[in-house]
Amino acid sequence: MNVLNWLHRSTGAWRSERRYLFQPCKSSKATDLTTDFTIGLLDRPSELRVEWQGQTSGTMDLRLEGDLLHRSRDYFGGGSHSSKVQLLDEDTLLLLTSYNGLDFREEIRFLQDDTYRLRQTVGTDDNGIARIVGQYFEHRTL
């Protein structure tokens, strides 16, 4: 199993139920969001496109080169960036990314014959303090 094969397993339509905690915040209340998204292949096997709709909508192109996943934009709408990617096992992908002054560690794990995905993201500042924590439950819709 390699990263490209793992990414190809992700193609299709998904619904993501997400919960975020932000630090520091005046309230310890979590933010819950739902997003529908699709992952499709582009012209080259190493290129994919993610399109989403929810509280926000957008498109992000992905290109895998070795152990780097290049993204045409970040999740907050800024410029392009790259993530170092690694398979932890055949079902779990690790992404390490830095942008907007934070270092992100994200793990995505397939479950039940690629029907479900669990994701978790932690964004830390230069002092190692967690500023954003996200947990996701994703399921295929097609």
C-alpha cells in the first residue's frame, strides 16, 4: 500500500460531521459543522480535486509528489501549501502541515471497507499549545 493508493480509496462522495474546539476562547463550547464533499481524480493519477459545500464551499486541487501533498489552497481560503504525508498503516494517513502560524497534525483512518473515515486534527502554535482541535466522522454518501 502506498499513499497514492490510499488517496484513490478516498474518491467518491462523503458527508463530514465535524466538531472543533478553539483555544483561547471565551466559551468552552464546541463548534459543530456538517459538510458534503466529493473527491475525484484529475488527468494524472497523482492529481485529485476536492469540492465541498456546507457552511462554506470551495474547491481544492491536490497533487502528490513523493511524500509531499501539494494543495492549491488551505482550508481557511488562503494560499497554496504542502503537507508531508505518511502511511501509519494501510488504513491511516498522517499529514503534517504548517500555515497561518500553526503546525497541524492530521490523521485520517478508513473503517469498515472504506465506508467510514475518522479524522482528527490538532493545530499547535510555536510554543506547542493546541489552538485548534478537530474531530470528524465521515461516511460515504454514494
